[in-house]
Amino acid sequence: MTDLPKHVEIHEEGPREGFQIEPGPISTADKIRLIEALAETGLEHLQVCSFVNPRIVPGWADAENVVAGFKAKPGIHYTALWFNANGLERALAFHDKLTIKGAIALTATEAFTQKNLHRSHAENVEAMRKQTALHLSKGVKVNRLGIMAAFGCNYSGDVSPAQVISVVKDGLAIAAEAGTEITELSLADTMGWAIPPRIERMIGEVRAQWPNLTLALHLHDTRGMAVSNAHAALKMGVSQFDSTVGGLGGCPFAGQKGAAGNICTEELVLLCEEMGISTGINLDKLIEVGRMAEEIVGHVLPSELIHAGSLDVFRKQAA
Amino acid sequence: MTDLPKHVEIHEEGPREGFQIEPGPISTADKIRLIEALAETGLEHLQVCSFVNPRIVPGWADAENVVAGFKAKPGIHYTALWFNANGLERALAFHDKLTIKGAIALTATEAFTQKNLHRSHAENVEAMRKQTALHLSKGVKVNRLGIMAAFGCNYSGDVSPAQVISVVKDGLAIAAEAGTEITELSLADTMGWAIPPRIERMIGEVRAQWPNLTLALHLHDTRGMAVSNAHAALKMGVSQFDSTVGGLGGCPFAGQKGAAGNICTEELVLLCEEMGISTGINLDKLIEVGRMAEEIVGHVLPSELIHAGSLDVFRKQAA
């Protein structure tokens, strides 16, 4: 238990992940309302939108209006996502409001690289070389490497630590060639293949190779394992997680919840705070925002906690 | 990791827990359909109904018709729940079909005893004395002790291992006085207060007192922690769990999912099987039954896995 972090840094991705996938339409005003409410909970990292092709992701056709519209709160890092030069330009137009950081994004399996990006891993490495050079030429730092499908892949099955380590090496080589240093490594369980022993083994083997990299996890709750995976990672000292309020994201479809989204921010916060790990987040305020998110999207979200309420509410009533 | 059990015994309570709380009405035929489908998954313990007052629990007004109606499969323990002499008589009428076992049921907190049973703990102990004697006089064995609200209580807050140990002692005294031996102790997180470190501490302290008692857990997923709690218990060698298919149970209300029910059977099975712990259950068949349960109740159930599908399905496709 001595490996537990004292503090956990939570990167809220609810607006970006949620609104890209919700059938909607969801008004720009509602997106802004959710972002501004999240900023009042104590969260310090908010991913607010995707600068992507509106024909492919109609939910983010209003990205500029959302970013222009929300009132930024000092001390909060508002971030965005983009995948190409055009997206980067759109983000840079808001460099006064957004924290603009680049990342090298690779995928652990050839099959999911093809499925998701319509290119081979080798072609993806080449694309990331160019993108990294582009970022650096614009003065945008690139210190983060992200590996998708790091725990398993719906198209090629289980993923071993050796596969992940090989792809991490590719990412580090891209950075080295471009003259930048990777300090953060994010491992994503994109399709919900992780269970706690897999988390432990992966973190153990990756750390053995690169003990100085800060590890972050992006855990989808596709099969209900995300909280237990986060717990396993916390016990190994991992202190950075992505999450989404209410469990926004995933693939809802008519009348059914569909594959779940990211780990719920409020369930992660409850777990951490009840274990004595500080998050800086007011859980009861966050639960209120989760309920707001459910009202905005107009259907039940995966979070159990937003329906039950925090333990502290009941502790106060009982006292 | 050497403490992991080789096999886990799962007690499916979906029909009993689910149909007592669903707004329904749900037809007797659908209840029977679900029970018979569950019996085809490899589950060996199925709690099929409650013999309770139909004015209080209208969902189980048809308990006799359900038990008379399903086709029993050899080798499966079909069980039922009851709370008084009348319920016991109704159950005994089906002694050829049901496995009739008694239990001593106590609650860790005075406040929840009052709220749930409208009596004090002392009055409840007295009631359990009479009920235990009644069971034994009818030739019904009483070897199980269950403690509700063992990890926390919405009406009095946190519950310590010392409180639970005190109530377990009361239960063991009831059994000793009646001349029967308790061999199984079930601890219920009735209102979703557990997190993994609380599970570890409770199991550790209870085991230190009674190393020979078989421990079972009944984990509600009220705040999304149930799978991580089960994982913590598995690592301590706990090998008996209650669960409900699809996560049936809890408190659904109009337009909202409400407080979640028990841990989902299929998510527990996935966790166990992926960790190499056998359950004897065919997960893909069970997921199909979870989808059937969702169709029968007519709304989204909490299980993420029934919407995503097992890992083995994708492994086979990828191979």
C-alpha cells in the first residue's frame, strides 16, 4: 500500500468524448454549460472539443463556437484534440485560451491501426514523424506518447507487454529523431480488454524498461472492469488518469446503452478519495454535473454513482 | 496471488432480486423463461423467488406458479427466500424441487435494522432465535449466517469490523443455543459502501476471529465499486459470491436507472475466468441470458458486458 500516490491528476474528457459520439444534436450552449460546470468542481484538466472534420464528426462541427463561447477559469488547463495540420491550425487560433500540446499517437496492433486510421503501422509511424515535426515547427511541445489498444484489440485479440514495448520504442524513436523528449506515456484500453492482473503486468514491464516515464491510463469501461483496473494501477503508484463525467462516450444506440465509454470521473474520484488519495475535486459538485450531463444527452449514462449519491452525503445525514 | 481460489461458486439471485423490484408487471411465463435459461449456463445455484406477502411485494405474488412452472434441471440447487413461518411453509410445499436451507439474518447497524425491519437489533436477535428453532423443528438445516449493511449504512454511516464482529457473535450465539453450527458467513454490502481496502480489512479481521468459517460476499454495485471489491476478495481467497444476471435488482424509477443492483453475474464471471479462476459457467450463454433479462424487464440493465460481448467472441473472430 506504500506505493499509493498521494495525489491523482484526472484529465476530464467528457465533453470531447461524449459530444463526438452522442446522436444529439446537442446545442452549443449546452456544451458550454457542461464545460463551465466542470470547471467549478476542482478539475484542472478539461478536454473541451475535437477539431475534426465536421462531415466525419458532426457533433464537433461547432468546436470553434464552443471554445469561443465558454468563460475560461484561471488555473484550468483547457485542451483539445486534433489529428492533422488543419486541426492544429484551428486549435492554434485559440492559443490564448487552450493549452496547446502535441502528442505522438500510435496503436499497439496492426489490425486496429488499419481499422481506425486506414493505414499500416509503418505508415502511421511516418505520419507521426511528419506531425511531430510540424508541431515543433509551430512551437508546440510534444512530450507525450499515447498507445491505443494497449491491452487488447477487438480485431486481433490479446496484446502482450512485448507488443506494447515495441510500439513505445517506435514512438520514442520518432521523438528522438525530431529532437524532443517524451516524458509521459499514456496507455489506452480502447476496447475494454484489461483486467487487473493485465494492468499489473503491463505497468510492471513498461516501468522496468522506462522507469522515468510518467505513466497515464485511459481506461474504457466496455466490460465493467475500469474501476478495478484503476484500483490496480493506483496500487502501483499510477497517478494520472483520463475519465469522463457520467461515463460519457462509448456507442449509445436507439433504446440501448451500447458499449460503455470511459471510466466515470465521479467513480474514480470516489475510489481515490475514500482511499485517502487526494484529487482536488468536490465529489458532490461533480455528481451534480454528471446529472446535468445526463439531462443534456437525454438518456441514462453508465455512472452508477450519479444515481446513488456520494457516501459523504449520507455520512453528514447520519451524523 | 497464491491466495486466489481455483474455483468460485456463484449464487445467481437475478430472478429473486430483480422481479421483486421491477415495476413490471412481468408475466409468470417470462420469469420461468429466465430461470430455465439461467439453468443452461452452468450456474448451479439459482435463487428463483421470494415467498413474501404479495401486498408488500406484488412482484412475487406468483411465487408458487413460478416454482411449480419451471422445469428443474438435475444438479442445480434452486433456492428461495422467506422471512417468517408462513413463507417457510410455502417453501416447504416445494421441498421436492427446492433446496430448503435456513439462515440467520442480522444487520450490522441498529439504524438499518429499524428502517428495514421496524425492530431493534435486540428484537431481531429474539426473532432469529425463534426462527432458527422453527427451522430446526421442521428438519431444515441452519448453517448460514448473513450480515446486512456490513460495510456501511445510509442511515448511520461507516461500519467498522468491530461492529460486524459483534453482530457475528450474536448470530453464532443464536446458532449455538439452538444446537446448530454456522459454517458459512455471508457479508452483504447492502448499500454500496465498500471499496477494496475496506473489503481487505473486513475479511482480514473476520478471518482472524473465525478462520474456519467459509466467507461469502453479497456486493451491491450502488456506486460502481462492486467488481473492484470482488477482485479484492478473490485475491484474499474468497470463493463464494451472490450476483444477478445483467445486474438485476436495485431501484429503477421512471426515466432513470436508479441505484444499481447486485454485481453483474457476467462481469464477475469474466473477471474470474480471465484470471484463470473457474466458474463452471459458459459466459457467452450467460450474456445471452442477460440480454433476455433486459428484454423481459423492458429497460436498460446496468451490465456493460451484455452490451459489449465477451473477449472470447473477439478472440475467435481474430484467430
